[in-house]
Amino acid sequence: MKKQILSIVATLAFVIPMSIIGFAGLTSRVTADVPFDFNVGGKEFKAGKYSVSRLSPNNTAGTLIIRSADNREVANFNVNPVYGKGETPASFVFRRYGNQYFLARVFDGDGKQGYELTKSKAEREAAKKRDIITQNAVEPEVVTVVAKLGQ
């Protein structure tokens, strides 16, 4: 019994700081002017200026929030940390299937770390339709929109 408790305590002592470190990035708001309509999760957003930030300043969980400049369009979404090669500039990265764009990653430009969104049901369906039409499981086009840290 003591071994099990000690094992659990040791595991938590390692996992909790690592999870905090893993989501320590994105300390500020990342803003971009997206020139096309796009989807986040199951929600559609019109072309325009958007910002991504933590759900709350103390939030160390993997949840971010996207909002339009006028705050009329808002959505929360779950993310996982992802690492770019070298310094990655502040950007929103989209996957494109035909004329549909899906937000895939967000980088704040403050290092190599960024955040990857899980694929939504709508994105999986778009990918499936594309694969049926092309009769080929090709990778979607990746479109990057330059962003700014802050503002």
C-alpha cells in the first residue's frame, strides 16, 4: 500500500509541473487578419480580424479562446502543445479542403511552441469528401496567416 501511494505521489510530482510547463506558452493575445471564412470546432467564422488567447490568465489547461475584433464571434477550443522547427513566427495555420478552411495551429512567435487543435467532426467530414472525390488520401493544403503578438 505504501509503495502504491509513494508511486502515485511521485508520478503527480512529475506530471503536474510538466503539464504547467506544457501550457505555459501563449502568455499574451495573438491577433491576425484572416482573409477568408474558416471553421473552429463546429463553428464558422467570417473573414476578419481575430485574436486567440488563454481562456483565463490562470488557465493552464489546454483550452484557448478565439474572438472577433468586435467580440461578436467567440469560441473555446481544446489544444495540445506542438513544437515547430526553430523559431516559429506568430501565425494562425489552417488546413484547406476545397474552399473550406479549418484552424489547425496557433503560434505566438515567442519560441518554438504552439498549439494544435483537434480535428472537428466538420473537418473530418470535409477530409472524407475530398478523399472520395480525389480517390486519394492526400494531405490537405496548409495555409499560414501571419499574426501579431499582443493587441
